[in-house]
Amino acid sequence: MSGVGYRQLWAADPSGWRAAGVAWAGLTEQVDRRAGELRAAGGRLRDGWSGAAATAAGSRLVALRDELTSVAPALIEADQVLAELAGRLTVAKARLADAVAQAGAAGLLVDRSGGVHVDPARSLSTERDGAAAARVTAALRDALDGAGVADRLAADRLDELARAAGTGWASPPPPGRPALDATPTLVHAWWSGLTPAQRRWLIGHEPALVGRWDGVPATDRDQANRLHLGVWREELLAERRELLSRVPPLPLTSLRLRGVAGRLAGLDALAGRLAAGGEPRAYLLGLDPAGEGRVVMALGDPDRADRVLTYVPGMTAGLDDAPGELGRAARVLDRCAALAPGERSAAVLWLDYDAPDSLTEAASAGQARDAGPALHRFQEGLRATHEGLPARQTVLGHSYGSLVVGVAAREHGLAADALVFVGSPGVGAAHATELGVPPGEVWASSASGDVIRAARSADELGHRALLGAAPLAAVLGWPDRTGHELRFGHDPSDPGFGGRVFDGGRGGHTGYWDPGNPALDGMARVVLGR
């Protein structure tokens, strides 16, 4: 049982490990503060002292600052290790509880050491008792073995960090690296060939590169992007200062200021989620504050999960409302945990494309086509970096995001086991077989109150009435299309498309994630493969 006993696992408190990890990661703030103090001291030194001694002293301060900042990736890594341990223990405890419940249902007792016995108060056949006891014993063993694996993995990674504290956190990698357009598989092979110290050096010295590189593991991208959060925030603050300095203000300055304020609020909310810890742990896999802003964030480590959902939002999505979109992914993940507490699932918000800002833009498939190569690479990267047996990968698109997913699947191929479309205006395909996933793994849902559903009227008069009543329908439904044809192809929630349909409830275009909506269970069951 790998040193983890029944009583140990039953009493284990995963939240304690999570809290310890958050505390380690929180030390990066002290590191940043001390590094800033050293930088300021160096500046004062240069202002009032010159000569060989001053140069030597300045070099020493720079070296101390570099040595100090090199610790930051290791602090974040400690948090990741402890969060992963907590997550694995949570799954093991759920399996343990399920095994005990099985025992009770079968008239068996589990003693304090994990032994399985027949309840003397009940009389069952010896053959049935023996078979039930064997099943419960196997389930208990599975739970304890899972906890033992978690313990060993965490211990090994923490031991490596402890050794690095004595030998040096970081060291420069050898010359040469893959091209920026190299395949995720090639990037991952190169990254895996580096030592932990070399990887930490790249994370600390080139976070902007490492953080967005498909093929680099989620833990390493997360470390790099967390270290770069302050730089991105300063970019937004500088943009705001520049706008405020314009006298007299130029046309649209106020509108741009509101946009900057929204992106700052979104960035701060995401940073707060990263700092707070929580279950599941968040992994920042990419961020860009420019334009409307882009972000890729995972809830749970996708490289170690059994099931991975990639969620692609639709029109108007940007950094300002990324926290809300992340909440939608979280709700699906919560349902996965409720339906399958003994499995590890992760959900990724993939907002790494220029989503349409207006109904006029949403009437064109151009931005979906532009997004296709990036989504293809991201999914390939998830496959390349995943540890152990391949995860079941599901890609879910909402509204215009469903077109992004469909176009990427049809034109580039997606490393996905299932595709899900909700509130779709069409996915750029006439039939599910064009999307390249296994038969029966294209799913769709359209709520009865969704305006896209209303845009199906085959009657021109009905279309005209719709155009006057629903602005969204004005670009998603049009008089010269009839039946089940939508703006971007055959309606994926029509059985004639060749996919499978689940109940979307009675809500509107954004109601699929509302509490109690059956669509939540539908999405979660697809992710779980049930």
C-alpha cells in the first residue's frame, strides 16, 4: 500500500497541503520586493560612486539580485507539487469513501485498519459474501495505491527542489532551441531533454517565450506566466497613462480608457484567482493584454488529468470578461467532480483569438479561420505534454466559439476525442463526419429560448419578424436560408447533421451554464465520456 494506510488516508486533509502550497507561492512577493530594493540600491550606488570599486560593488548587487530572483520559479513549483498532491489525495479519498459505501450496501464492514468482514447481523450466501468482499477489497486497494503514488511523486519532486537549494536553482541551457513555429511535439522533446535547473533558467530569464510555447508542460508555462504578470499589468498602466496625458483628448479616448479599465479589472481578477489557490488550482498558460486581451487558463493540471475540457467562448469575449468565462468552465468542472469524484478532470479556458466585437464582425467566418491554427497547435500541445495514459480531450465551443472549433477541426484537425457545440450559429460544416473525431463524438445543444434556435424559421415572414425583434438573429438568420441551415452551415443540433444532441434547457443564449440547466450535466457527461 506504498506506506499509506487506511486510517492515514481517511484522516488526511488535502486542504492543508493546498494552504501550504499557497504560502510557498506567496513568498514570490517578498522575493520581488527584495529584488526591487537591490535594484534601487544599485541605482543610488551608481549615482554617488564611481571607479573600479564601485563597478565591482554594482556587479555584486546585480549577482545577488539574480540569485534572489532565481528562487521564484522554485517557490511556484513547490505550490504546484503540493496542489497536485492535494488533488490526488482528494480523488483517493473519494474512491475510499465509495469503497466503504459499496461495503455497506453489500452487508460488509470495513474495520479501522481497512480489513473487510461480513456483518454478523446479516446473513448472506458465502459465495455472494466472498465476491462482494473481493470487490470492496480491490476498491480499497485502488484508493490506497493512488494515495501512495501521490505521496511518492510529491516526495520525489520536493527532494529535487531541496537538492537544488544546495547546488543552484538555475543554470543556462546549451545553445540552440526549436524555432518558434516548431511542432509542439518537437518543442516538448527538446524541453524534456533539459535539466530542471536549465528549465528554471529559461522560465526566469525568458518567461514571455516559455509561457506561450505549446509543447512546454502546463506547470512550466504557469511558472513563467505568473512571473510575467507584473510586466503585463505595467503595460496596461502605461497605456492608461498615455491616454490620460492627451490634451485635448482625442476622439474615442474615453472609449479606449474604458477598455483599458476593463482589461485591468480582468487581469486583476485572474491574478487574484491565481494567488488565492483554491480547488482546483489554476494554471496560467498564456496571456496578452493587447487589443481586447487574450488569456488561456486551466483549472486543474491538464497534463495529469484523466479528462480535459477546452472551452472556446464566442463574440465579445476578451480579457475584461475572462473571469466570467472561466466561471463557465468551472461550472462544467464542478459537475464532472459531482458525477465522477474518483476521476481527475481539468478545464481550460482558451481565449487565444480575436473574438468578434460586434454583430457585423460575427457575420463573417474570417476571425474563426484566423483562430484555427492556434487552436490546433494548443490541442496538439496538450497531447504532447500529457503524462501517463492519454487523457480524454473534449473541445467545447459556445456561439461564435463553436464556429472557431468547427473550422479548426475541419481545416486543420484537432487532437480531440469529442467536440461539443452549444448555442451554435453553424460550425462551418454540413455534416459531423467532416470534423475528424470518432463517430458519435460530435455533440450539440440549443436551448428553447436561444435566439439562434429562433433563427431557423423557414418562412420569410417569420424571418422578417425575427429581424425586427432580435438583433442577434439579424446576422445569424437570413431570409434566403430555410430549414436547418444557419449562417455557417447545417445546424449541429439538428439530427440531420449527424451528431448527438443533449437537452439545452429553456434558457437563452447564455443560459447553458445556469444552475439547474440540464445542459450542464450534458456537457459534463460528454467530458467524462458517459
